[in-house]
Amino acid sequence: MFRLACVLALAASSAVATNLDGLTFASYLAANKLSFPESEMAMRENLFNKELSRVKQHNAANKGWTEGMNKFSVMTPAEMRAFKGRSKGAHQNHSPKNLMAQPKMDNMVPVRDLPKSVDWRNEGIVTAVKNQGHCGSCWAFASTAVIESYVAKETGLLFDLSTQQTAMCSPNPDECGGTGGCAGATAEIAFDYYASSKGIYEEWAYSYLSFYGQNMECSLPDKAQPVAGITGYVQLPANNYTALMNAVATMGPIAISVDASSWGSYQGGIFSGCNQANPDIDHAVVLVGYGEEAVGDLTQKYWLVRNSWSPAWGEKGYIRIARFDFDEQICGTDVTPQDGSACKGQTDPVKVCGVCGILFDSSYPTGAFKL
């Protein structure tokens, strides 16, 4: 069984994807700085040719988003499985210490009365997109990014905070999303840790050293001090469109879980290409807003999502996911919660709703402060 590795940041520069007609296997390897043993070259070239043909066919169909060729394009299915991660069972199995009460539904604003678009980047409280590399630390990147935003919103100071501390120091006794570190965990695990800790350090003081997939001991700096903290976190009700819309519109960016298994070749546009019958929640990311865009004679709504695969992937590190006011009716069943995803012992299939399961699991920190 593959434990949670998260989808790793091996996406290539989108420049390669913009000129598919002249792309050859040799130029693809050179542009992506890839090399393989001679014994694998024929197999990799075969994968390249199949994927290039598929991507061209997809783009010709004008489905609303474009795809391209990147470093995911010549991976085998077995290799891709190791690039997935995030628990579907965190809120069922994790024993939280600092979980706050869920917002009451009768206090929420009807979706029709919320702003038509929200983008927290415009408020100056979102740091630059980062790259998790070969470590299954999507959960740490998502939770750290959200904490950065809430600290900035409360104090006016936008810190680059330590993802390494989040990944290597957050206890995961219930083995939610994996066993911790590069083997996976959840945003809720990180929020619980920071609400009980002495605070979070800046990136310069405790830099990210696990890019190539190496777990390390938690080793807090002795010549620096933490700069910020939180007092708790809120877990939104599962599969609730109104709750998620209210949270991202009024509170700030939200840590969410998604099925990112078909995101690898995404280049731009409004994505709707997930398996909706049996989505596989495998990745933690950040919801930073929502909006709508004219597509022909129609208007397509979308969620604005920040990824951790570097700014070279997608729309400068972001992806827009199709959003519908009936998202709660777009549901499927995740039938493989133990395929490197659930908390230890959780085997029951789970219902997930929204495109790519975006409504299933959402949380944000509370009581952010500067030290």
C-alpha cells in the first residue's frame, strides 16, 4: 500500500506545453531537464507519444481548460500513485485538542448575497506559491500558507513561515493521512500542533530541507524565536457549499482536500476533469477565492485554488476548478480510503461532493497572532 505521499512538485515549465506541434521526445527531455537509463528510453518515449496525442485531442475539444506536457507526462501509473496523498478520514479519526465549534448554519449569509468574486491575493495576505518537491508534504504547505494569511490578516505582517517545522514537528499519533512528514498527514494535524506549541518560525530560521523526500528530526532553531501562532482551528461541515462559500468569502483562505489525480497536465482555464463517480481525495491545497468567467455565451463559476507544485505549473501555480451552486448534488464515493489516504484503521467508503471533491474537507485556523 502506498502511504500518503501527496502529489509532488515535479510539474514542468508551461512554456513546453504551449508549442505541442513542434514537440519531440528529445526536445521534451531537454526542456524538462529529464534523463533516464537507456533501458527505459523506449518505454518513456512510448508514454510520451501517447500522452502528447491525448493532450492534443483534449485541447482540440475545447472543454474549458488546456493541458500540456510536463514532467508528469512520462510517468507510469505506479509512479503516479506514489505522488498522491492526504487523508479522507482526518475529521472522523483524529482526536483534536484545539478544534473550535463549527459555524452555525443559521448565521450564514445566503450564497446569492455574497460577493460575486473573492481573491485574497488582492488583499496582500497571500505569500508566493512554493514547491514541495519530492516530499509528501502537501498538508504542511497548505496549512502553513493558510496560517501565513491569517497572521497577515490579523497583524498586517505577511511572514514566510517554516514549512519544514510544520512537516517535521507536527505529531500524528492517529496516523491520519500517513505517518507524518514526507509520509503524509493533514492540515488539521498541523493546526492542532501549532495551537498547542510555542509558535511557528520564519522560513529563513528553519528552512525547507526535505525537498528530495528526506524525513528529518524536528530540530527547532536555538538562535531564533518563533514569530506567530494560532489558538485553534475550525473544521467546516463536510460537503456543505454554503459553509465553504461563507468561509472563504468572509474569513480568508481555507485549507481544503481534493482529488488531484488528473491535475498533472493542467495548464490553464476552468478545470472539470476529475472522476466524479469515484473521486480519490489525495491532496491538500489552499482555497484562496472564487469567481466567474464568460465562456462563450455562458458564465462559468470557479473556485480559485493555490497548489504547491511551483509557480511553473498551471496558472502561475494556481488552478481554477469548476464551481456550481448545486455542488452539494455533485457527489461521488471514494471507495479506496486505504490507498494511502485514510487514518489508520479507516476502511469505510466516504461520500465526497463538488468537482474534484472540493467540498469534502475544509478547515482554517483561529486566533492568529504575532509573537
